[in-house]
Amino acid sequence: MRDNTLLEVRNLKTYFYTMDGTVLAVDGVDFVMREGQTVGLVGESGCGKSVTALSIMRLITPPGKIVGGQVIFDGEDLLKVDDEEIRRVRGNKIAMVFQDPMTSLNPVLTINRQVSEALELHLGMNKDESRKRSIELLEIVGIPEAAKRIDDYPHQFSGGMRQRVMIAMALSCNPQLLIADEPTTALDVTIQAQIIELVKRLKKELGMAVIWITHDMGVVAGMCERVIVMYAGHIAESARVSDIYADPRHPYTLGLLGSIPRLDAARKSKLTPIEGLPPDLINAPPGCPFAPRCAWVIDICHQECPRLRGVGPGHETACWANVKEGRA
Amino acid sequence: MSINEILLEVKGLKMHFPLTQGIIIQRQVGAVKAVDGLNFFIRRGETLGLVGESGCGKSTTGRAILQLYRPTAGQVLFEGQDLCKMAGERLRQMRRRMQMIFQDPYASLNPRMTVGNIIGEPMEIHNLAKGKEKQEKVQELLRVVGLNPYFSNRYPHEFSGGQRQRIGVARALAVQPEFIVCDEPISALDVSIQAQIINLLEELQAEFHLTYLFIAHDLSVVRHLSDRVAVMYLGKIVEIATRDDLYRTPLHPYIKALLSAVPIPDPTVEARRERIILVGDVPSPVNPPSGCNFHTRCPIAIPLCSEQEPAFVDKGVDHWAACHRV
């Protein structure tokens, strides 16, 4: 058996009950993560990648609801434990870094108060200990003059520095799993490179697993071991990072790779966009959600939603068609 | 009309925003030097890419060229005529020839106007068409940007982000301009939609002989679309070259670092790449560093860099850079 399995998500379903109808934000997501592994969760806005992450942490609030599935973390189903227990997991064993460093810090509390909070709550440190540890943490994430800046407020930090503070907070209790939800999307490329280097270094030093949520196939290539591509609440394809780029087996993955200009490739006269729009998740038609935009579409695609099937070692795709030599 | 005709020339453009103190009696205590002395030109029919990080002044440059901000100093010559000296009716006449496509398709369309009115309004303002003729032109424009012509009675909220951006493009085209400033037209869109808009902009350029100033922070997109590229840092242009020169043989240490920081969607390439990681953040444009304003983050800075501002000179064939070390 896979003894070093850290997280197993089985048939996770999270729906939002809105005035307009039920939004099937995450509709049957399965994946497994090993300890210390970095998994990239890729997809466009509204594909359910953030909702998947929030469901793992059980941070879904009404009108959203986790309606089914299991999230087995360290042998325990997080969807079954009581509120007391999930609070002990959040921020302690699983930590999260959010997209927007400008809004995810409390503007009226000092950095010290915010970083220390988890240390005092989860590790039972007193004020002096937590302050000392907070300064260490800020040094680890590369904030210059940490001892001086710890009493500053968030507005005195730049975007990149705030994201470092967020990472310091996330690391405070040595989590086994770090969920980073588009942590560099709001940042400039040079700052993005700094944050990516930082997370890579910390991962090596602390041995934590990372779920890196992004829409940027480039970021994933540089730092993840596995990639999960999501589309309209479903997993479209899941593979080792080398396979997803060299041998994509889902038309959506192919489309994503073909539609972005690459900095190093010969300049093509035209990009190959994916025609059409992502589907409405309220009135999802039966069949494959990508079928209306797909170039490989066959009859069965409109009738039945494909399940993930193996197409190689550790490589799964949810597609009826046999996509092989289609590299754009 | 020759191929190398210069359509727009910018000379010594400065755009400073005053910082004031006091409630009743406002004193000026400083200025945000958003754009601080730019020199460049754009040839008719070409695309000049303008790249840089957030806050470097690239959007301000676009707006100052169109006189949406009145520049503090400098000249903006459109076919040799200085737009900064124009006002009133004369400027309005010139504005027909220059349009803008904005970044955020959710904020740049009036939610209370129908798509037909949004696209038709510029035609009325410039007395180009009205009544039935206007309606026909609106429908034609919708077709040109890839939307259903019968959408003209709908409101912006009925459209997705990509479709709204197409409406924004149609509005810009309504007055048959020669020059369009595209201010990050795709960065608010989803990845799979971005390529649709990029292709549309390229098709329209070929069809209507448009000249673009394409402002973006995404170096891969700028490379795809531009003929020449200008790189900005803290209100100044640090390098201008043709696309191939700039991406193949970048000179300035800032653009070298920028290029190395762009992730490439290929794990084998990523594993071999050497990253130049810049330390620190972009300094404040209120109080820019002395000398070369990049010297605080530059990996190859020498003492001279903090003392003297490097001249912007031609280091090759039409390959301009401002750096003491190259």
C-alpha cells in the first residue's frame, strides 16, 4: 500500500446553492498526494481549483456546501471530524497562502500579532517565545531587518514582502501540507521569481508537500512534480510534469499549451486559441463539459461524461477520444 | 506614404503628479515622477510593445500620448504636430485618429448603455454617421470583431470578459482611427480567451493598417505581437530595440533579469535555465535613486552608476540602451 500517502481526495463534490440554481463548482474530483510532493493545480478562473483547495480545508461557507466525497489527510477524513479537530488541522498541519497579499492580511494589526497568533494558538507559546519565533520566521522568508520590521503594519510592506509575510505565517507551525492559491498572480515577474525560489528552498529544507494553484502553465513547469488540469469542476488530466508538456492527452491541455505564446519558441504567425467560452456551471449539459469547444469531439462526448482513465504510468485523462499526435 | 514614415514621435515626455499637503491651503511637497523623460517614435503600421513592471509608468505613457493626462513637459508629435499644444476643437479632431483599448473590460463599458450605443457614440460625437447608417455600421463592426450583429441591443453584463473586450475593440474602431493604444488589453482575460483577442488584434491591424502601442507586462505576449519593443523601469525607458534583437541579445541588466524570470511551459527547459533573481523591490517614483535608477537592484552596478545617469545611446543598429556597463 502507498504508505507515504499524505492526502487523498475522493470524489469530492462542492456545490453552491444560489438564487439562479445550483453551481456544480467541484463535481467529483479525485487525486492522491505523497508526502513532500509538489502538485500543480491548473485551470482557468471558475474551473473549481480554489474551491477544491478551500474544500480540503473545509473553509466553504454558505451558499456553498461540500455535498459528498472524502478528504483523507494523514489517515483521517477531514470532512467527518468535528469543528474542534478541524481547527487543530488548519494552519497547523495544513496551511494556506492566498492570492492577494494586499487583502489577506489584517490592516489594523501589526505583523507580529498576525504571525504570532498561530504560534500561540497551536503551539501554546507565550508572547515572548512567539515574538522570537516570528522574527526567525520572517528571517527565513527573507525579510531584511526582521527584528525591526516586526512591529510594522501591513501597509508598510510592498506586495512581494506581504506575500513573504503570508508564507511566514503559513510556515509557523511546520505544516505537512502548504496550499498556495495563486500566490504570485498579483505580483510582478521579478517578484514572482523571488517567491518561487523561496518556496522551492523552503520545501527542500522543511520537506513539506505543496499544492500550487495557478493558471500559468509556465510556473508549474518550473516547480511541480505532478500536474492536475481542471476544467469546469472536473479533472481533465493528471500526469507527471514531464508527461503533461511532452505528451498531453486531453484536448483542453493541448489547447492551453497551444494558446500561450512562448518566450523561447520560434514566433508563429498565429496562436491557436480554444474557441468558445467556458461552460455555465449551473445548467451543465450532460456529457463532457469541454465537448462544445473540443476539436476531437465524437458522438459519445455529448451523452456521457468521461471518467479518468490511465493512459500511461501515473498519467490519467478524462477523454473519450484518443488524443495522441495532436501537438499544436 | 512610405513604409518608414514616422507616425508618432515622443520627445522628452514627462508626466509628474503633484503631491500636496494641507487641507485648505495646499502646498506641493513633491511629485510622483510617473514618466520622467521619454524619447521614442512609432512608425506607421508597426506595433511598438511597451513592457515593464506595475508602477513603471507604462499606462501613464499611453494616456499622456492621447492627452488624457496633459503632460508636464515634452512633446508628442503626431504626424509632426504637437498634441500637447493643442486644445479644444483641434484636439478633438485629432482624437478621432487615435483611440484606446482599456485593460479592464468590466470597468470600461458603461453598464447602462446598450452595446449599440457604446459603439455608436463615438461616431455621433465625430459626426461620422447617424440614424440607420450608424446602426448598420455598428452591426458591421460587431461582425468584424467576431460578435453576432444582433447583439447591439444587449447590455454589457450579458457578455463574458472576452466578448466585452471585443466590444471595447469595436468601439475603438468605430471612428476609423490610425493609431490605437492597447493598454494591457488581455491581462484581465482567461488564458484560453487571451489568444482569441491577440489573434483579433493582429487581424484588424492587417485589415485596417493600424499602428499599435501595445502596453503589457507579459513579455511572451509582447514578443508575439510587437515589431519593436521598449522596456520601461521607474518612469524611464532603459532599452528599445527590434523584437528579435531585444529577445536574442538583451543589453540592459534589467531586461536580462526580466527575461530570465519569465517561466517557460516546458519542464526540461526550466530545469536548465539560469535565473537572475533581482533583490528587493522597485523604488518609489516619488524619490527615485540617484544616477541610474536601477542601480539599487542591479547585479553589475559600479560606483559610477549611483552618481551619474547613463545616457540613452545607440549600442548597435537601432538598439538603444541606457546603461554604463554595456
